[in-house]
Amino acid sequence: MTAVPEFDFVSAAVCRDPKVDNCPQVALNVPGVVALRDSERPDTIVTMTAEQWVTLTDAVKAGEFDLSA
């Protein structure tokens, strides 16, 4: 059985405000793996490679997932 890595999740600075009750969290502490989770559902973790993370963040920055469009 493969051991599950221990992820160290962090939230964006704006999400650290006590008035904000739900934020996406990211863990970058495991080499080659980026882990994502929703602070309201911390047991559900999505992982991807560092390369996949770059592809995702580039697409977000380019507006590919703009919900207001």
C-alpha cells in the first residue's frame, strides 16, 4: 500500500480574514505534486503534477475559466 503524503495546505491572504468562511487551499510541500482542496470539504483532495498546475494557472490567467463571460 502506498503512503499518502502529508500535505501542508495554505489559503490565499484574503481567505485568512475571519469574515471569509470558505476558500480553496493549495499545498506545494510535496515535490512534484500540487494538491487542492476546499476548506469546507478538507477530506476531498485533488492532486496534479507541477506541469499540470502551470497549465491550469496559465489558463485561469488567460480568462479561459472566466465565469462572468
